[in-house]
Amino acid sequence: MRETISRLRQSFEEDCAAVTGSEDWKAVRDKYLAREGGLVTGALKKLRELPKEERPAFGQAMNALREFVEDRLDARLQAVKAGERDRKRPFVDVTRPGVPLAPGSAHPIKRLQAEIEEIFVSMGFEVLDLPEIERDYYNFEALNMPPNHPARDAQDTFYFDDATLLRTHCSSVQVHSMETRKPPIRAISTGKVYRRDPFDATHSPMFYQVDVIVVEEGLHMGHLKGMLDVFLKRVFHPGIKMRLRPGFFPFVEPGAEVDISCIFCSGKGCAKCKQSGWIEILGAGMVHPRVLEMSGIRDPRVTGFAWGMGIDRVAILKYGVDDIRLFFDNDLRFLNQF
Ligand code: PHE
């Protein structure tokens, strides 16, 4: 009897040790513990055939064996499952050196755009996000450039149809802001503008602008000059000087071209400023009464000023780059310098 039990135990241990997957495991479990035909369960049934005095000892030994088998099977199943999980998991060699990632960085023009927006936000301006695909009305007509106005020619335009175009400047911020807000208004808009220009060292068919509009009671050229001075000193250098020359833009009256003292020679005269000591940087002026009126500003005490500036142009000057195309070529050797 003892022998039967120990043989059974030994063969179970061998079978159990050979289990490698959950299918094997089930087969071994059934071989020993199946209700019908299991070797352990079957042996227990023989209890009744034994002489009465042998029954308790045999019963105890068989129960112990069954518990042993159950425990071992449980433990084996855990091990088998863990092994199967590990096999599914991809092998990771934690000692392997990492792959260096080249983290991206903001494009110099985008960074300058953000810097400029920040200057205005600090002065209490709102930043409007306006459409690049614009209506003729906002780009030209409401800015005092009716159809066939000759000033339209100065900004060769990409048209979709008669009424829709790629904006040629950000000055549409004047109309959009006055249509949707009541004075006092302080707003800017920055972004891409498009013109049918050749792509060369100083021109690009797409470039960036920032346009500024301030509308409230009693504004005059003095306010425009004061704010321009603060802005230009923050963008370039606190030591720069500024001058206004008369200039024509249909949507301002009076209008001005604004120069800064040459940042390369501090105004002494060099090749960059063509020996003049000045560099033209932006267009500005008092918002034309017709523009105010068309955008719904009827109170004669309310006036406005506006200016518009090329962001790429500022980048070229600030970083001493002599070809605008470098900013659009996406050559990392160039971009990594910023
Ligand atoms: N929109 C003009 C340009 O693109 C610049 C400008 C803006 C001039 C506002 C005057 C007032 O050249």
C-alpha cells in the first residue's frame, strides 16, 4: 500500500516537473485528479476494498497525497503562467546605449513672432488670430482700397476668385477688431502674408507680419510715436533712434515710413544702411477716417493709429542674415545657430 502511494507520488512529481505550458498542465491535472479515471481519485475509491483496519491509515496517506498534488499543481500553474507572460514580452536589453533624439526647437521667425506678441501682451494688447484666406473686403476694400484702386498693384495678390484671396498684409486686424469691439481697442495680429513676389535674397512670396491697431478717444501722432519708440527699443536695442518720414498708405492719414538708426553702424553710415545711417523698418499712421467709418466707428472724438511691420525683416536685421531664403530652406546647420 505504502509502495503504491510512493510510486504514485514519484510519477506525479516527474510529470509535474515536465510541464512547460498550460496545456501540459491540464493533462497532468486530469491524469491525477480527474473525477473519473484520475490516478489519485481512482486510488481513493479503492478504500472500500481494503480490510477495515487498514482503511484509516490508507485514507490519511491518500488525502495527504491529494493535498500534495493539488499544492504542487497550483504552484506549477503560477510558474507556467509567469513563463508564458515573459515569453510574450519583448526582450529589452537595459544595458544598451540609448538612441540620441534630436529635440526640435522653435524656428527663429516663430520665436521672434512670440517675442513680439509678448511685448504687446505686456502693454495690455489682445492678440487676434485672423484668417490667411481672406475676403477682398477685409484685405482691401474696407482699408480704403476699392476695386481698381492703384494701391492694390503694390501688393501683387494671389486670388482664389474675385472676392477671396491670400491676405497680402495683416492690416485686416484694423477692420476685424473695430467691427467686433468697442473703443478703447488695443489689438495686434501676427502671421503669414502672401504676395506674388519672386523668391530671391530680399523677397519671398510668403513672409510674416505684425500689425498693430489702437483706437480710442483723443489719440494723435504723438501717441503713435511714443508707443513705436517703446516697441522698437524693446525689439532691437534701448539705444536705437527712430525717425518718421511722410509715407502713403491708403488706410492711414497722415501716413509715415518709420526708420531706425542703423543697428550695424549705430547711425555712422555703412554698407548695410547704404551710408545713410538709417534703416527703413515699418509703415504707420493715423487710421483713415473712412476706415473708421466703414468699420462702424462713428464718434468723431475717437481716432486710431496703426502700424505694420515685417517680422522676417526684423529677423534679418537682428541676426545679421543677408538672405531671407535661409529662413525657409529648413537647413538644420543654419537653424541650429539660433
Ligand atoms: N500694411 C502695410 C504693409 O504691408 C503696413 C502698414 C500697416 C502701414 C499699418 C500703415 C499702417 O506694407
